[in-house]
Amino acid sequence: MDFSAFEKRIHSRVGEEDFEEWDDFIIWESYVKASRYWEQFL
């Protein structure tokens, strides 16, 4: 599963939240943002 699919899964979940998935999402999102930032300098 790629990041965009995982993001859609997290945001479309209705009812009980899975906090472990949210933790994974927050970490993965920070990696994606950092990667996009550093790609500007390559």
C-alpha cells in the first residue's frame, strides 16, 4: 500500500479509531514531507 492509499484509509474510517494506525500515519507523513523538502535541493 502506498502513502496516498493509506491516507485515504485513515481519513475514511468511520466509528472506532485505530490509534496505532494514526501513529503510523503521522510518522509516515513526516517522512514523506521531509523527502519532498529535500528533493528540492537535489
